[in-house]
Amino acid sequence: MCNFKKILKVILIVLAVAAACAGIYLVVKKFIDKKNADADSEENYVSCSCVDA
């Protein structure tokens, strides 16, 4: 029974680390997406009349 508890602790630690990594990834991805959305605003676009069709 003691070995089972040790194995369970190791599994739970691995799951906790994986959940923390996933949380950090989501926060960073959300921050980068928001930063890219600000960079793609309409005021940064330059009109080009060379593509008149």
C-alpha cells in the first residue's frame, strides 16, 4: 500500500506540473493574440492604388 501512495503522489505531481504549463501557455497565447490584434488595427494599413481592378 505504501508503494501505491508513492506512485499516486508522483502521478499527481506530474499532473500538477502539466496543468501549470498549460495555464502558462494559455495566458501567454492570449497576451500575444491581444498584442497582435492591436498591431493589426486599421490605422496601420496603407492604401495601395496599384491593385485597381
